[in-house]
Amino acid sequence: MTQTPSVYTARDIPDLLNTLPTLFGFRPTESLVAVATHGPRRRFGFRLRVDIPPAEDVDALAQLVAGHLRHQGAEGAIVLAVTGEQIVARDLVAAVGRELDGIPIIVAARANGERYWTDEPGFSPDGIAYESSDHHLAIVQAVAAGQEILPDRDALVRRFQAVQCPRRAWMERATGEVLDEVVRLISQTPAGDLYGVAMAQIQPILDRGLSGQVLSEDDLARFSVWVSGIATRDAVWEQITPETAADMLRVLAEVSRSVVPPFEPAVLSLTAFAAWLIGDGAQSLIATERALAADPEYSMAGLMLQMLQSGVAPSRWQEFRAAGSTSA
């Protein structure tokens, strides 16, 4: 089922800090977070998280963050730094504010996990204590709506790491058996009929996964082998829309956790696209990085990295498709 995000109204800075895990699926640490806001009610839109940089890179990172917010049509911005490096955080938050000249800063604050600070006149230099809680209402609502909150970004990275032993040996064996079958089918099938044969293999697997059925190791191996073909990959890509992306991500992420070389790039690139289309830049980047690690020249992964680095809004995807600029 497609998840419907919960709605939470943050009332102060501690509320905002405790809402961050719901924006990224993990609790950001040593991070700068910027959120675009829209309308008089300051609804959250595009959001990004970047690592706290060395002091000498503060200005360059501030320009990058501000550029992404402008690109996304931000009408206002929330800028939060969560780190033990409070001097760098102070300079970074201020630099982003300067670069956002013309875009009002709704909230600018920094925190270390226990206390927070702002540069508002009269604010205590000692900061104000706050509590980071996994039982905060924003998190409880998000979890109740079906969102998984991980402890940190490393936990999210581990979700996309290559399959490990002993399961890796099982998946390699299953994939080898499927590959032998695929090679025989290809040798026996006229070229013009091959696409139909491929889709007859993978569409039922995809449909079962989307309906919530458990996919077998044979299903996972079969899908990963067949989808490595450009035509079948693109047929799956076409099925990832704003309406289906969350469910497609769930299925593709499962395949990503099972795929073995050399079939990683297509699966991981599709996973990255589905994550990007629902606005989950963190998962999209992690999947993209693994795809490029497997094949640095894989064009769809390169396209995903380019869109992520440029801060392209998912809402523009239909424009790209209409312009015919999605070849990968």
C-alpha cells in the first residue's frame, strides 16, 4: 500500500529538531538540514541533509545549499545544524542565511543533541536544553502511518549494502540457475519476441511484490537478471510514477538487498529513481552510489547522480519525459 505521510505541526525549535527523523527516515547527526517552506502556513517542501563541513568549506557548502533551495522555489527556509562543532555550525547557518538573500529565513538554529542556540538578540549564550525522544509525537505519528525511522544514516546505508554470506551464496546459486535458463530462452527466441518473453517473466513477479506477497529467492534472482536488459529495465522504469513510486520503492529495495553481481546497476538505479520520485534523496543517493560502485559508466545511475547533485525537483520529471531527455 502507498503510505500517506502523517501531518505534524511543529510549534518551536525543539519540535522541529524532533521532527527531523520523520523527514529523512533516520535521526540526522553531524548534519546541516535545510527545508523549503511554502505558503502562509509554511508547509514543508524540499528538504536536504548534508554533512557538517570543515571550516574552510563553509562558504562553498552554503552556496550549494542555497542554490538547491532556490532551485526548488522555496518561499521561506528552515536551517538547522545538529553537531558538536558549534563554531562551524554558527558560521554555516549564518552563511546559508546570507546566500539566501531574498528568501526569508523562518527558523535558523543549531543544536548538539542536548541544547540548542539561535542568534536572535537576547538568546542565552549557554543555549536551552531540549530532549531528543523517539516517543515525540511527530515520530509516533509517522511510525503509526507506516514510516520506518532508523537510528542514523549508517543504518540506512546498511539497508542497501550488498547481500552478505551465507545468503549471498544462496543468491549467487539461484541467480546462476536463472541465468542459464535465460540464456537458453534467448537462444531459442526470435529477437522480435524477446521483449514479450522478458516481460512475461518479470511482470508477474513485480505484480506479486506490489500486492504485498513475499517474493522467493527465485523471484528475486529472476527479476534482477531480466531487468538488466535495457528494454525491460525501461519498461519497469515507465511504471514508476508519482502514484506508484512508494510501492515500487518497497519492491525494488527488496530486490536491491538480494541482487548479486553483475546485475546490480539496473536494479539499484531503478530503486534510486523510485526513492527520488517520492522525495527521499537520502535513499536515492545511497542506491545511486552503490549502482555506480558496481559500474561507474552505467548511464541511468549517472543520470540519477546528476539530478541529485543539481537539486532537480521530482515534480519536473514529467517535463523531462515530455522533452524526451530521459534516455539512459
